[in-house]
Amino acid sequence: MLALRTRFQHFRALSSGTTAAPQIDNSSDFLSRVPHRKHPGIIRMNMARLPQEAQDAINVLLKKSAIRQLEEHVIRLNNYLWSRKRPCEDRDLREKATELEQKFKENTPFNSDLNLYQNDEKLKSRVLSTLRKNIYHWQPLSYTEQFGLVYLAARFDGGFAAVSRVLQEIYQRVPEFKPQTLMDFGSGTGSVSWAAHSIWGNNLKEYVCVDSSASMNTLSELVLRGGSEKGKMHITGIHFRQFLPASPKVSVIWTRFCTPNVGWSVRVA
């Protein structure tokens, strides 16, 4: 816990340009005098537009696919992702099991026809059965070639728009920040690379896309090649990996829906 707290404090220190505490004038009626639309914290951004090259490549891939009733698959996937819950933590699961065990012991009399071991096994079986009925059964997604295409149709545009807004705000708030390398952990269909390229263009020299699914890496590369294996890469300097590189040094790290291993270290240039 101390180590994690120290690392967090170190991160906070690095993310701030000064160690002095901000001075806030609570007596000021600034907010009452300035219209909301002119608040300095508001940033006006243009609507994110998916690059035409990406649109064309996705259309080529979907037209070549043999997936029937694609629209229904997309709707079903979106509904599933929206209703999906996070997996139950081991600590919470153990606490719930202990709570149920204590409850059943108090409310269930000892069966004298069974020995101690048999009573314990019966209690254990009852606890496990109750947990299975009441705890959300989380399962990892299996990114096959077909599922990847459905995911591409369902999530690429929304993912691109969300990432573009975040990166656009960074670009407007810190215009002097010009990253040269980017790592996308859990890169999926590659929307982060497209969004970053639309913001910083050729200033970004190298992209490292890390995804454990070989099918998703292949699909992401196909989108960059216009939907054809022999097509020219629309964005140069992109490398695909299924595992994290050893102690990488990058300007920007993007991660979503997944967290790197606690033992993984990275240097930010």
C-alpha cells in the first residue's frame, strides 16, 4: 500500500508543472459576472469526422464478409456491451461467501445423521450454489475474425469520436505538446491511431499497438491498408504486438477497458 501511495504521489508530482498549491479567491464573483459560454474552462471543438480512408476500408471489409444480418449482430453486441458489468473482485467474492456461510450456519441446524466433514461439504455446496445464482458471471470476449468485424461495425466510429475529443482537448490546451511516439494498450480495431494521426499528423513518428488478439491486430492493419492485404498503409510507423514491449519509452500512452500489469513499467518521454 505504501509503495502504491508513493507511486501515485510521484505521478501527481510529474503531472503538475509546479509544487505550489493553487490560490483560489473564494470572495470573487467571477462566475456570476461571466456568461457560462465564455467560461475559460469551456473548449469549443469541431465535430469529429471519421477519415474517408477509414470509412472506405471498413465498407470494403464488411462487403467482403460473409456475415448475414450484420445490423442485427451490431445491435445485439451494443446491447450486450452496455449491459455488461465488471467482474466481481476476489476480495468481494470471499467476503460474500463468508457472509453466506455464517448466515447458513445460524439458520440451518446441524444434521446429526451426517458427520462433521459431510456437514461442511453440504454447507460449502450451498454457499457455492447461492453465489452462482447471485453473482454476475463475467466472461472475457473472444475476438475471433467474425466477431472482430461485428465489433468494427459497431464500435469503430464511436471509439474514434471519443478519443478524438480527448486528444483534441489536449491539443488545444497544450499546443506546444507535440508527441512523437504513442502506445495504444488494448488497441483493438486501431481507432486510437487514426484519431491521434488526425490531431498530430506526421509529427507522430511511431505507433505501438498492443492487443492480445492476433485477429484484431490483423483487422486493424487491414483497415489501415484500405481493406486489402496488399494495400499501402495509410499511416506509417505503426507496429502491432500481442505482448508489451520491454520498458518502452513513449510520449503518449492510451489504455481503455484494460489495465497494464502492476509489474509493467514504462517511461514517458
